Amino acid sequence: MRKKILNYYENASYYKKLKFLIDMVLTAVTLLVLSIGIICVEMISKEIYERNQEKLFMMTSNIEEKFKSVEGVITEIHQNKNIQDNLTYSNQKSENLNLTSMRRELNWLSADQKYFESLIILNQRDEYMVGTIYDKSDFFQNMSLEEIAALVKAKPRHGVWMFDRDLNEAIYVHSIYNTRDNQMKNIGTAIIKVNISFIQEILDNSGVFTDADFFVLEMDGQYFSTNLSGYRSYVNFIENINWKGQKKSYSFHNVNNHYYYVLESNMESNSREFKCYYFLLNKQMIKKVV
């Protein structure tokens, strides 16, 4: 091959020799520019991925704080003498029971919780006491108040979260104890229904998310998402990837023929651990590079 090129060059006219050299130089320059371009794009892409990673971790912290804020109301209930006393009176069927004052205290506790849809208090016998409710037999996902209260019986010291699949609503359930004796006797149950649209608000205000991107929350092997299209595909991806074996906390996955940048982030509320997964359409991110 080399001989053929040399023979061609030696026998070629001056014009062809000049053209040949120019073509060789242009080819070399083109390859060099392409190589430099690819390296630059890779470097900038990596920088964008890592910068977005920091923003996404911050979003996880913001969502975590919202969850902790909901759970924090349980602490306030335990510290509220009026609610504690009236729960005790209700369990004892005492004439001292004052639901009006109890309702007032409950309204005060939830006044600054703009995402609360309702805060329900049940006594020890799972009897409704106070709080906004429209249907006791179907309070959340076809479950009655009694069925929901039963969720915390097995783990009385821990709160229980439940979510709808598309992350619009959730409930948080926690046992209430008598904090005025050393035995910490169970005296009731608090059930909080929450509008968790704050998750989508955090995503929308991040400066990272677009309409094509979505968020997945994992709890005990259950998955809840702001986008149910392609659900089985991305859940299989999450379940099968070895995140611990990854050098990076992000990966890539095809959902409905769209290539996504995927980041895993751990989240911990006061009562339990969650995992957050952010799916960002890769071509939208790369637009910032090119």
C-alpha cells in the first residue's frame, strides 16, 4: 500500500502532488480537530453531569426536609398537654373530654403546614375524634381509618408512610403515646394526609428539570413516580443495576426510546430510609454542551 502511494506520488504531476499534500494536511487537521472536539465534549459533558449531580443531591435534601416537617407534627402532638389529656379522657370515657379545645389545638399545630389535607386523631379504640374527613370507610386507597391505624400496630414505635403511585398524595401514620407517664402507653393514632405536590414544585424550581424528566421514589421495594409511562422498563433498570458497584452515582437508561441520565440518591426522614432516582433526558443536558 505504501509502495503504491509512493509510486503514485512520484509519477504524479506537480498539480496532483500539491493537491495530494493539501488533502493529506486537511485530513490530518480534520482528524485532529475532531479528536480535540470529542475530548472537549466529553470533558464538558462530565462537568455538566457532575454539576447536575450536586443540584440533584440538593433537591433530595429539600424533599427530605419536607418529609421531616410532616413527621415533626407527631412530636408536637406528644408535647401538647391538651391533646394528650383529651385522648386520655376519651379512652377513659371521661366527662372531662373537650373535643372543641382539642380541635382548636390541632388546627393550631397544622396551621403552618400548607400541604396538609387533613390531620386525624383516633383514640385507643380507633374511634374518630377530631380532624377533617369526608369518608371514614375510604380515606386513602380504599382503606378505612381503622385499616390505616392498624398499619402502625406491628411497629408502634415507627411511623408508616403510604403513597399513591404518581406521587400526588401520601399519608403518614403514627401511634400517639402518653408522654406523661414512664410507661409510654399507646393512647391513640395520628393520621396525616398530605398533598405531596411539593416534590414536583422542587423539581420544577430546580433549574435542572424539564417536562421530559421525571422522579422516582423507592420505599421497601415499592416504586412511586411522577411519570408512569414506561414504568416497568425503568423499575427493571433500577432493580437490576448494581449501584454499589458503580464508580459513579449516575448511569444511563433508555425509556420509551429516549436516552436518560439517571442518578440515585439516598434520603432519610425521621422514621425511615428512602431512595430517590432522577431521570433527566440526556439530549436536553447535552444541548448545554453544544
